Amino acid sequence: MKTFQVIFQPSGRRGDIAEGKTIIDASRELGVGIESLCGGERNCGKCKVRLESGHLSPFTEEENEFIDEKERALGYRLACAAQIWSEALIFVPEESRIGRQVARKEATRRSMALKPAVSLYEVELPPPTLHNLLGDFDRLQKALRENYSLPPLEIDHLALLRLPSVLRQGRWKATATVWMDKEIIDIRPGKAAAIYGFAVDVGTTTVVAYLCHLQTGELIATEAIMNPQVIYGEDIMSRIAYTTNRPEGLETIHRSIIEGLNRLIETLTQQCRLRPEDILDVTVVGNTVMHHLFLKISPEFLGLSPFPPVIRRSFDVKARELGLTVHPSAKIHVLPVEAGFVGADNVGVLITEEPYHQDDRLLIIDIGTNGELVMGNRKKLMSASCATGPALEGAHIKYGMRAAPGAVERIQIDPRTWKVRFKVVGQDGWNDEIRNPEAKGICGSGIIDGVAELYRTGLIDKTGRFRKDIPTPRLKRSDGVPEFVIAWKEETSGGRDITISQQDVRNVQLAKGALYTGAKLLMKKMGIEELDRVVLAGAFGSYVDPQKALILGMFPDCNLNRISAVGNAAGDGARIALLNREKRIEADEMARRVEYLELTNEKDFQDEFINALALPHGRDPFPHLKGIVEEAILNPGKPLKI
Amino acid sequence: MKTFQVIFQPSGRRGDIAEGKTIIDASRELGVGIESLCGGERNCGKCKVRLESGHLSPFTEEENEFIDEKERALGYRLACAAQIWSEALIFVPEESRIGRQVARKEATRRSMALKPAVSLYEVELPPPTLHNLLGDFDRLQKALRENYSLPPLEIDHLALLRLPSVLRQGRWKATATVWMDKEIIDIRPGKAAAIYGFAVDVGTTTVVAYLCHLQTGELIATEAIMNPQVIYGEDIMSRIAYTTNRPEGLETIHRSIIEGLNRLIETLTQQCRLRPEDILDVTVVGNTVMHHLFLKISPEFLGLSPFPPVIRRSFDVKARELGLTVHPSAKIHVLPVEAGFVGADNVGVLITEEPYHQDDRLLIIDIGTNGELVMGNRKKLMSASCATGPALEGAHIKYGMRAAPGAVERIQIDPRTWKVRFKVVGQDGWNDEIRNPEAKGICGSGIIDGVAELYRTGLIDKTGRFRKDIPTPRLKRSDGVPEFVIAWKEETSGGRDITISQQDVRNVQLAKGALYTGAKLLMKKMGIEELDRVVLAGAFGSYVDPQKALILGMFPDCNLNRISAVGNAAGDGARIALLNREKRIEADEMARRVEYLELTNEKDFQDEFINALALPHGRDPFPHLKGIVEEAILNPGKPLKI
């Protein structure tokens, strides 16, 4: 029987599905929750999904009732009607998701200074007469100079083409949209209406977009999708390989992110009853490879030592040049990158956290598929990049999943009874407080909690190995590999025990070891003995429990009160740059100032890495864990020194 | 029998041709000379022509032998094989023209200061190392700053995409092409090669293009075509109407000039064994309507009082935005316009003649389908526009034709014998010095000569009426209308007498009356009693005999030694702006400074125009014609006072 790989977005769940199965069948096999009131009878219309790529069986008459022309053009189908005819990438819109996604994409509430790059200017012009023969543009320019002291401006070619009819339509009253006091990018008749901006964080795995009101700074909608490029490779190295191994590779992978963003633009503007043309400014952050692919720049040399980027400085490009379907004359501001592996996303974190204005010796960890570190204060800043892999995001973990409904996000283990309490995304209480916990898997914050608790309670030792002498049925073996049961099958929706396996622990150790090594080598290089503060950023940064992260040894010892999680600081940086043009200048300055440390060049790298694999560390002391870990391991019996 | 209108370029000859006739038959009917060694047997391949629009019979096998794939794609056909199946616009390339065109398009030799807007910078960059992690672009930028003191530069998106491979291909030696010290528009590996610029004068009827070497300033090729927009209207008002009356009108007429220019680019670069991508800068002049249509700006309001242009200031736009097939990152610099009817072509004349640097009270007349006047000196400059019509270009004249081989371009009439001497374009002597004069028609300079001579010799009177009492067989009637034979049928290639008719004289009077009126009203407005100097510009400006122009009264009296013809000064202006960026700034300043006078608003307009119809004028004295016209009219008998 022929099977095809099917991937569901935004959950990222994937698997091989037999040809001819319906999407809803596939979703059930893969544990993706799609609404279906009628039970697949094609008469409730609740199971609408959108085909992102691949072929399905032809559109049916029943689907016509629920899917209008416009949706059909966008690729919408009923999951109960459409059959899998090829490899397919399928997006489940929020309204079709069971329980809906408890988005981990909420933008952090921050107060942001408002000085957008794009401003509106209302003018009233004297109409042309035989004695006032200025051209329409020159007339507009003069009014902008006289009323607003604007310098001589350029005008976008498309805006110029619309100018004569707009001025007359508004009876010589018009509103000009001006970019950076340099170029008129839009002109509308009469008074000013609201204009909007679009800020995006293009992650290797997740793309988060924010729609903001440019005059008030208000965040009016936000949405996250899986980066559609995942079908061309899970990590940045495989994406680079895809572009270098195929003649059309770069074009394909570039188009894929642009089309993904265009769908996000469509979704976000529809939610707010706006049109894509109402978006007049765009800012983009992303790691260096995502940055290059977004701009259609070959990332080939980012994959070869010494990994130089093609452009570090920020770059402005017309939306229409890239085919981004916002206002065609809008400019896209792509934030600068720091180095081959420290990208514009890290610059976003920088301008959000502003370590360069602080005295505290700060460590910022941006946890994504790649971990990026910035260390320092107003005196000096250094950065490094660590290959953490996706384990901390819940991928490459036996029961790993994204932070979608059903994901275990918090774990507590009783050090005497080994009873496990857990909390599931989208459910209101702990598993012992609600009727049906229905766990589906474990997400990033859950796996960090889980491994930290396994260690705190002595279920695993300092090396990460499961201890065999602990009398609990939760400690079992699967194919000879030890694992620990987090949720009994009665507590799951899949009917199977959800566990953390020895391999999962190893993957977490590798990831946290890479982060620790990076931080340690930066401290050595900078002569820092102790960190004053640690900031955890990243898409799931706000969900990481700082104490658990410290127990794992994700970073060197630090006062627990001085460890904070700030959420998606990279995305916040994109929003800050969208709303405040001065932060764009700051970003360019700071990106230049941060010194990049290539960790693998450091002679201590191997030694530090091996020691960093242990929990929390092979030799470094963790005074701030006193009273937390010791106490736990004293209770069950055999003491384990830190 | 069905007929279709067929137009041949560049001659502009046109007529109705029966369906199914071959192009070569059509060319013979219309007097267009196409080479054909084999006599239409389809085996010499000399009669290649290019279909610009319309349908022809299908491509034949015989044509395959002479027309390669690339030519075929461009629309090339053998004129002896292809039949007319619809209205058609056919371009006869120079190599297929009988006798070849004696182009009146030679660029005036002027010394031009060389400071192009686009410059090449050779650099050698230190390759990236682990200790020098600048991005490719930032590395290039740094080298340009250090070696050439260039300010921070932008880079064109397409150039950025090519940057990484080019730098490595040239082993970190590269040449950057920089526009206006602002933007890197091209990057090539290794040392600098030659780069070229393209300057164009888009006339209502004729388009003249110049290909220049940007480093030496040398003019390396020039070519003229008929403006392909003529099929949408002969004059600017009908072109405006075409764009406003049809939904796709503006797009169609804009595409038509862009495609025409793209063919010119193809032709000129092929002639010089270059590629269109070698052209890295473009300048454009043209009257205001041509300017708007080139930029795809609606000319609607240029047709309505007070005729304001949409943009007066110069405008820079990427070639790829307009679809011009030079280097895609090249910028097009469109010179500023002065007013609705005084265009960028006049600005070209201005920066060529520089009246603003002179003390002489100067009148510059740019003769085209519209006449444009500039008057003044360093103290003050005014401009005006006159609706001359195309008579002075040889159109709307009974035997009028463009200045192509066979056109009578010089006429002398003996005041005693009324014997006519004439000189034909492409022939080496006067008609009485060579064996077969073979005149085909009369071009602009010929018609000016002819009417001036008719008047000087007393064959027509001051009012332009033919005198009936002169005993010469050359004075005859056709359909009751008097006409004067310039070439007897034995001296022509068409076998018919070539004459100047009463109607032709009237058309010349209307045209010259309009010019005179404009100049006179400008003098009144500026308080100028006498002109110090007159400059005749325009595509055929250099071929006008200043004395004959004065005899006609094309402009107020002036010392004959101070009347000069400068050729296509508008086109020269485009070349000057191509080669010297400082002249672009000067053009913007001067275009603003020139004050436009709307002639039809002047209360004396009608009165002045009626008096200006007489030869040379109804009442104004022409002291500088003393000894020229009087002497002539004394001889034949009846004196005619000026």
C-alpha cells in the first residue's frame, strides 16, 4: 500500500498516511485534533483545513456548501471530504482545532516608545491654476515642506501613478504616507485613516507574526504558524543543503516562506477586517539562515567555515520586490545580523533587553532550534551560538509535541511517593484536580520540568542515568530502554502511557550542555566569574520554570530571583523596531558592537562540553541550588553530591 | 477587396494594402525601399524586416534559412515571404534599407564634461576568517570607504543576491558599479570592464537613442525610430485621448514605447557587440506627454486647462520597474519638465545651450511636432509652447516625407528662369550635377527652403498666394489648386512630378506663424525689442537654412550671422545628463527657474498670430533681410514690399 508523508500545521505532527485516506482520518492517526460535529458526514463544515502543498482528491459538491470561492482559491477543504493523494502539508486553522490552541504566541506586554518609520501627513493643496503651474507631486512636496518641515522627498513610482487621480478625488485634500522622512509610499484622498504594520519573527520551526496599529502602537492581532520550509529540512543545515543541492532550491525555499507569510497576512488582516494593503510597514527578524532565505540570498557560505553572512547590516527592500502582499510600495526592514550563527532574531532580543544600557553582567539565552547567547553589559557584549537541537522545543523526544492543547507543560514529582502531577496545555488544573486530563504528549517546558524533577527526586543520577533501585511501577522498560511514566494511559487521549525515556534525558543533556558550554566559554573570555542576571527568551521562554532550568544546569549558577523568562523577545524586538525607527539605528549599532565568539574554536570547548553534560554540572558549583536539590536527594536514600 | 493599413518604420510611410500582398509588394506601393537581390525569390535573405504589431501569414520554411531562432522570436520575417493578414506596423532595419538611411540622427559633436552618475570602483577585499567576520556586503562597503572615501552605500537587492558568488569567483577582487555615490547597482568579479549608458529623446514622432561609453564619454552608436505610439495617435492630444478613452489605453501606449526602446537597445547593443545588461545608466527626455507616457503616468490632466503635469521635478526609477531591458538594477533618470507643454526635451535643450550663463538675449526654438521656445539670458528665462503641427517635419505636406533617402532637402529657385536646383538625401550632388536624381518627396528642411524660395523669387506673395502671372510651366494646377513643380517626373523615382502646393504653403505659414507669435509674445512680456541670437534646435534643426527660416519669418528679425542650427539639442541634453551628473542638478534648478507663458492667455495672441501668417510678417520690419528678399523680388518684375 502506498503511503505519503503528511504534516499538519501548526502542531507540526507528521507521519505516513495511506493513499486515499481522508484528512480527518490522517489527523486522528497522527493525534491532531480537528473539530467534527457531524462525525465526518460532510454536513457540519467545522473541519475546514487549508492545503499548503500537495495534492488532494477533487473538490466535492458537499464542500461547496461550506467553502466559498475565496476560501477555495486559498486552498480550503473539508477534512472529512478531501483524500490524501500525495505528500501534503495541511494547515488547521484555529477555528477548526479541537479545544483551540492555547497559543504560546501571545505577545509580551511591554511598553514601547512610539516613533514609527512610516507616518501620515494630511495636506490641503491649492489647486493648479494658470498662475500656479506646479506639478501635482511638486505641489504636494511644497505643502509637506511648508506644513510639516519635511525635507525634499522621493516618491515611489506606483504612488506617483496614483497621485493625480487621488488629489482630484479628494478635491486637493489628501494624506501622504511617508517612509523615514524620505519617500512618499502612499497617497490617499481626504483625511488619514489608520495604517498598520506587520512584524515577523521567522524561526527555523515557528513563524510568529504581529499586526500592529502604527499610530497607537497597539498590538491588534498575532498568529503563529509552523515555518513552511520545514518540509525542505528540519534544521538550518539541511535547509542550506536544500538550496545548494538543487538548481531551484533557493527559489523554492524562498517562495515557501514568502507564501507562508502571505497567508499569515491574509489571516491576520481578515481577523481584523482589514486589507493587506493597509499594512504599510514590515519588520523582520530571524536567525541568519532564515534571514538570508527570506531575502532570497544564498545561504551557501553560512554553511562553510568561517560562516560569513552575505550582509550583516539591516536591509530595506520594497515589499513588491519580494512578492510580499502587503501594500506594494511598503518597505520591509530586515534587522541586522551579528554573525553567521547569531542572527537578526538575536538583535531583536538585544534591542528588547538592552543589556548595553545596564551594569548587571547579564546572560541572555534565546532558546530555539539553535540557542543563541549574549553576555555582558554596557561595557562589552559578546555573543555565541550553540547547536542545541530541537529537544528543548519538545521535538526529537519520544512523546514530544509542540505547545498545543494536550501537551504536558508542567511536571512535579513527589520525592517520596514518585507520584506525578502534571498540567496540560488547554486544561484548567493539574491532572489530579480535573476529571479527564487527556494528555497527548510533552512539550518543551514539560520536558525541562520532567528531566529536572527526575534529577531532583533522584530518579536519575548526575550523569543522567536512570537509577534501577527505586521501587515504583512508573520506572519501566520499553524495548530494553528505561523510561519513567509521566501520565498513565487512563490520563491520556491516545490510550498509551506517556513517558520520559533514557534517550529523552540524553537529548536534553546534549541541548543544555551546549547552552552551558557557550555561557561558560563566554564568561571565561570576558573574565566574568559570576552572572548577575539570566534572561530566558525564545518562543517558549516564558513557559520555562527558572528553577527547573537551573536544576538542569542550562546555564551557570545564578540567584534564582535574578532569572527571568521574557517570552519571544526576538519577536518583541521586531515589534519594537516596527514602532520605533530609532531602535532600528540602535539595532545596527549594537549588532556591530557585539563581538561574536566561535565556540568550537576555543581550546576548552570539548572539555567544557563533556563536563556540562552532567546534571547540573560535572564540577562547577551551584550554590544557589542549596536547599533545593540536596534536600530532595536526601529523602529517598542514597545521597548524590552536586 | 479587403485592405489593411500598413505602416513602415522608420520612414513612417503608410497606406492601405490589399489583404494577402507580401510585405515587399506593400513596400513598393508605399515607396519604401527594401533590399531584394533575388527579386522576391526567397533566396537572398536581404529583405529581412521586423513585425512590430499585426498578423502576417505563417512562417515559411524558406525563411528558416535566413532567420535564426532569436530573430524569429523578435518578429523578423522575409518581406518577400510574409503576407499582410491584418493592420501591421513593420520596421525595416537599416541593413535591409535600399541605399540605407542617411540618418539625420547623427549626434552633434559637442565636448561634454565627463562626470557620470554611475562609476566603477575596483576593490580587493580581505577574505573572511574566523577573526574577520564581516558580512560580504559590509566587507565591500568597508573597502569602498577606505579606498575611495565613499559614504555608506545602499545595495540593490538583485546586486546583493549576486554578491557572494561574484566575490568568490573573483577571489575577493571585484568591481562595484555605484550610482550617484548612493547605491551599489552591480558587482562583477575581477577588474573593471567598460560600462555603457543609454540616452533617449522620446519625440512625439521620432525617438532618437544614443549609446555612450560611460568611462570615455564616447558616443558609440546612435539610432532613430518612429515612435511606435504613432499608431495610437499622431499628435499629443490624440495620444492623451487614447489613454483616457480606453481602460487599457495607458498601459497599451506605455508598453508600446517601452517595447520600442527595448528594440532600440537590442539593435544598438548588437551593433556594438554588447549585451543590454552592459547598459548601466539611462537618461530620458521628451515632451511632457511623452514623459508621462514613458513613466506610465496618466496624461489626462495635461489635456485640460491649466494643463498641470503630474511631476515636474526629475525622477529616478529602476529600469526593471518599467520593464526596460537594460541592466535590471540600472536606474533611469528622467529629466524634469518645465510645464504642461514645455517638457523634458526643452530642459535638454536648456542644459545644452545654457542661456542662463549668457548675456545675449537668446531665442531657442525647438522644432518638432510641437514647437517649444525659450527666451532670455542669465537674468531671466521664459518659455512657451506653440502648436506648430507636423508641417515643418515634412508631414501633412503633399509630397512630404521624412528625411530619408530620396527626400529633397535643399531647394534653390533661379529668380529669372525659375529653374529649380535641388539636392536629395543620400545623393552626392545637386540634381543638375548627377545622373539620376530620383527624388521621392520633400522633407522638412526642403519644404522650408522651397516656400522661402517661392517667396524670395516672387512666385508667391506676402500672403502666401501663388501669383498667376509668372510664365513658367512649373506653375500648374492640380484639381484646381495651384502648385509649383520642384522635380519633374524624370527626376523622381515615382514617375510623378513632385510639387509644392498652395495647401503646403498654407500649412507652412500656420506653423511658422505659431512660432513667430510665440517668440513675439515672449519678447513683449520680457520687454525685449531685439534678439541678439537665435538657435534652431530639433531633430532636423541642423538641416534648416537659417536664411530661409528668416525669409519665412519663423521668428523675429535677427542678424543672420547670429542664427545657428544646433541639431537635436534635446537629445544632446539627454547625453549631457548621462555623462555629467552635475548637469542633472542644473537641469532641475533651471527647469524651476524658467517661467512658463501660456500664449493663448495673452490678449494680443489672435492679433499677433494673424499678422505672423504673412511672409515674413504683416507689419514687423526685417532689416536683416535687406539685400536678400528685395533684390530677388525686384528682378522678376512686380515689386513686393516687405
